[in-house]
Amino acid sequence: MGDEIRSTWEIVLEKLEKIGKADPEELKMENLKESAFKACAKFLNEPTSSWEDTVGQFLSQVEPKYKRQAIKFATEVLLKNIVLPKLETQLANSERAIAGLTYLFKGIPEMGKLIKQTEALIKEYYAQRKVLYEELKKRYSAELSALEQALSNNLGVEVKVSAEQHPQFQEEWRKISEHLDREAEKQLEYLKHIFQRVVS
């Protein structure tokens, strides 16, 4: 524990020392990055916040010579928030980040195509995942209904066996899910890489 505290304290001291040595340009970049992060976070986390009042306002206040860097920082934040959605909330969050990219690259048709591809991938992944899960559940439920009937007859009370709790179901779903994730993750990383190259 003592070592952990000391090492954390040493890190803090190193950072403070660095700030003292940092040139004004480095500090400017750090401040720009932090402002981009805050503006994007507000846009992403507060559904009532508009693009114009958050990131748009931040970008309008950036000096022209730093505009490209500001756009790069904003793009990085938005891309981090685009994930393969396993839950509806993750889908909504990813769609909000994609909407941010649409605003950011408005008027650039090539980027519009890339954004549409990213959105299609996210939506298709989510839909396909749901369909595959329901199909597997249906198959296992059908197989388990005979077992439920036999147990109900033997015990004299109605017995329900959850397909989703069955170890074989969980194992099979894990394999399907991993395969689906692997393929979609490759595509998503490829698309994100193109965005990063455009702004770097």
C-alpha cells in the first residue's frame, strides 16, 4: 500500500514538474484537448444539448491555426463513444456519437459515406445479435419443453426450465457472440482508422 501511495505521489510530482517545463504550445494543446473533451461530453451525455451549443460553440472559439487540431480531438472523443452495442442504451449512445460526426464533417460527401457505413454497421450488428439470440432461445425452449412436460408429470406441479439459464445455451451463445463480435470489431476498427487518418 505504501509503495502504491508513493508511486502515485511520484507521478503527481513528475506531472507538476513537467507543467513547469512545458512550453506554451504544449499547454495550449492540452487545454484544447480538455475543452474538446468537455464540449463533446456535454453533447453526448445531455440529450437536450444541441451540437451548436456544445461542440459547435467550442469550435467557433478556436483560433484558425488550431482548428484542425480541435477537430482531431473532437473526432477522437466521438469515435471512442462508438461501440458495438449489446444493449439499447449503447445503441443510442453510439448513434449520438455518429450524429456528432455528421455535424463535424457536414458538407464533405466522402465523410458522409463513411459515417453512413459506420451507422449501418452499428445498426446491423445490433439487429443481427438480437435475431441470433432469439433464434437460439427459441431452439432451446423447444428442446426443453419436453423436459418441462416430463418433470411436471412426474412431480405433479408445473415446472418451468429457462432456456437462457441452461449451461449449454450459455456456452453456445458465447461462441456465437464472440464470432459476431470478432467480425464486426474488425470492420468498426477499419472505419475508425480511416476517420483517424483523415484528421491526423
